[in-house]
Amino acid sequence: MDTEKFIQLLNKAKWFDLTQALSIFTPPYPGEMPLQIQFFKRLTGSYIGGQGANGQLIEWSNNTGTHLVGPRAFHSGARAIADIPLGDLCGEGVVVDISDAVSDYSLYTPEMIEARVTVKPGDILIINTGYHKYGWDQPDVRNPAAQGGVENKEFGYYLRHPGPAPEFFQWALDKKLKLIGVDCGSAEHPMNTNLRYMHAREFEKAEAKLRQTHGKTWDEIFPPEQYHHLTHVVMPKSGLLLAESLGGQIDELRNQRAWIMVHPIPYMEVESAWSRVSAIQPSDGTSEADFFALMRSAQTFDMSVPFSVQTPQWANYIPLSVNYTKRVGGQYFGLGRNNAHCRASFHLATHMDGERHFYVSGRTIGQMPFEHWFGPGVIADISALVSDSSVYSPEMIEKVVDVREGDILIVKTGYYKYGWNSPDSDEFRYMIKHPGPSPDFAEWCLKKKIKWLGVDCVAMEHPMNTIQRNWHPRTFAEANRKLKEAYGKDWDEMYPLDKYYQDMHLNLFPNGVIHAENLGRDIAQMESGRYFIGCFIQKGMELESCWARFVAFRESA
């Protein structure tokens, strides 16, 4: 299949977002840290970070909102999130709706699943229990018998949802399932977690129901040592992955097959990570079998650098810190699993700058429509045309690739090779001396109706069009001399501050053209040309920017 036909096949496919919205109002897993957001920078200044942009400092637990639970959550020697290749997170699968067969505290079985759908070996299995109806972003569930006439959402979502029967996970292992996703607070039954002890009244209700339905106590049905070994040792070692707190358009895929993709932030030190979960079905006229075969054979490029405490942040932003509050051996708030609370500002690692980063009336990341994040696009490899502090132009881009109206544009400067995790790492060069766009670049992007941009260095701006020019006067003098030699003008003649300071932010964001920064990894192998490009980003309702997984697809070689 030729490139354009492949791109159009993906572009015309039916895309579904299975991600719950994330907010400061999203309840955390009981006992863990809720999402906290603070502006430490504002355009005109904020008390701990200064002026120049809207910059957020957040604290969070990775088990809040839609997330992937990696094997390291239960087994400290297993893979961290960044160690899991995309091939283990994407593939053919099925979304099964068992909502008519389950209720508060009940157990679901392999027989319930297989009565509704065909589960193939190696599938990704998404289970619609119906309990996403208790998600914080969903309408109230009325119940005259409940206090206030409304069901308690947090209790429904985290404490009363159904969970797997004792034989379920062994069945999943025998089926060699890649991943299991659920639309409630946990892929485990809540009474097989520490919630059993945190909420003794709920456990009494759950056990009373179990005695009615099975005639046995909880520990008789789930022998503690045996069940713990299965779920905390055997499963993590097997590689079976779990995705939790799904939602979004899950009801539109009842008992249907799809190509399912879970795209977590590629976190190096942790056991779980925020994820965007999506599903694709072929457009009318394309067979399911042909579509799945095409997706299996397609080249997939991961352009996201690992997210780590070692990742350098943009100047005067706050770096990532990780604090384990739970360990499998016990720590602080509980035991039985590893769990970290994290703190960072957004402008480090591979991330998308949202409109509200510089434009106070703009949309937040979570307010952007799902379809904005993916589509036809191009990689423009101009690495042979640029050097330290140099300027790249629309002409350079169009020299190496055909940019079409509405494309996503990824600029490959070659400076990814100076990133922190590269053998050629040169942090100063990566941060302060990377090339940047010419004065007419933003206007050209608007004329081309570019959907969004990305670049393989720390900023879409030329560093000397930012505060870096003041902080690094020697580098600015070098860049200014280079500009005069190339264009016969000094910096302020070519880039008048009132018009071009932070040009790619201040002149583009109010017009809906935003950009991604710090792309890398597989971009090293990517040639100039057309691709289908996706930004799989957490649906953060208050976030001005956010980390994401950036992926490009191309027809098989």
C-alpha cells in the first residue's frame, strides 16, 4: 500500500476516545494524593517563579484518572512504564459490555465475557462494567433510597464496583491477553485491596452479598496467600498489563472489536502512569480483518523521550521529583503495592504546549477535541541545513518535504542527539544553542493552516527569542554575529521584540496553532516524508500544557 492511501485509511477510520477527563475534581484512589495544580509562573509574574508564561506546578498520584498499571506496581524487579514497548500496549482487542450482568460488589467471570464476545489469544480486553457512570465527569445517578436521593459517586466508583472472580486472572493468563482495561477504579475487586480495611462497612456488605450468592466467606473464595501470589507475583512476571479508570466513548463500542491503543507517559522510575486510551475501527467499506492486518504490519515510531527525574527542565521551571508512599513491603499509607506521588512543572520531557500556556483565553488541554490530536502530517528533516543558533525558514521545510494545508508538522533539527539520554548529550547545546524559526515562520504556519507543530529540541522558539538571551549574553552575542553574517541584520532588526518575542507562542496560540517540544527517540530513524501522526495526551481539564506520547504511523516497509 502506498503512503497516501495508508494515511487516508487511518484518517477516515472511526476513532474513539476511551479516556476519562482528569481534573482537580477527579477523586484519587482512596488514600492517595489528588491532583493539585498551582500556577508558579504567570505572564506578568507569580510569586515563586517569575513572569513570561503561564506555567503550572502539579502534584499527583499516577493512579488518578485514566492510567496504566505496570508490573512494577506489584513486583519491584519488573518493568517500569518506560520499559514497556508500544507493541505491548497496542493491538487487536475487544470491548465487552457486562453492565447488565453485574451489580454492587459482584464478581464477573470468564463465562460472562465469553457469552458476549469472542476473546482471541493475545487480545487486549476492555471490560465495560457500567460503573463509569459513577465517574466524576458523568451525570448524577438518581436513587430515592440513597441519602439525598443521589448515589455516592466516589463510593460507587472505587468501593462498590464489581471485580474479577477467583478464576478470572488465570483465564486471562491462559488466553495470553496483552492487557485488561476497566471502566472503574480498579481492575481488581475493591475488597481484594487495602480498601477492605479502610472501609470495613463496605467489606461487611460485600461479604454478606458473597454469602448469599456463593455460600462462602471472602477468604474462602479468595484464599489470601494463594490469590496474592497469583496477582502480585505470577501476573506481573507474565507481563499482563492493567489499565484503569477508562470512560469517554466506551459505550459506543459495546461488544465490538477494535484496534486498541494505550499510550502512557514513558515514565522511567514509576509503576503506573497517566495514559490516553483510544480505539480505532475501519471506515465503512474496509473489512475489519484487512484493517487489523494493516495495523499489525504498519511501522510505528515512538517520538517520546523517557520521562525521568534526570530529565532537565526548561530554565527556571521546577524539575520532576518522585516520592514512593507505598511499597510492596509497606510504607506510610499502606502496603501491598508500589505507588509514587510526583511533583513537577510541565516544561520538561516530551510535552505539548497548550493554548493557555501563553493565551489566557485559550483552551486547556482537556478542552481540545480528541480529533485535534491526530491526523496526516509530515516529518521535515532539516538537520543537514542547520547548526548552533542558526535560523530555519519555511523554504528549508518545503525543500525537504511537501507540506499540505492542515498538516501536522514535525521539524527534525537533529538536536535530539544532544538530549539528556543520548550518548552525545550536551545539555547546554540542547537547551541554549538549538536552531529556531525565521521571523516569517509563524505567518507561514497560519497560511498553511498547520494543525499543530513539533520539534526535536527544547523549544519551538529560537532560544534567543526567549528570556535565554538575557540569561546567556555570550551566547546571544554569538548568535547575533551569526545572524549578521547570514542576513546582514542584527537580532533586534530582524526580530523586533514587540512583534517577535516568543513569536511561536504569542503569535500562534491565539490562532489555535500550538506545538510540542522535546521530541526524540525514534525520530532519529525517521526520514522526511508523510506520516499519520498522533499526540496521545492526558485529558487534563485545567492543564495549560501536558506530557504526552507522540507516535507516527507509516505503511510497512
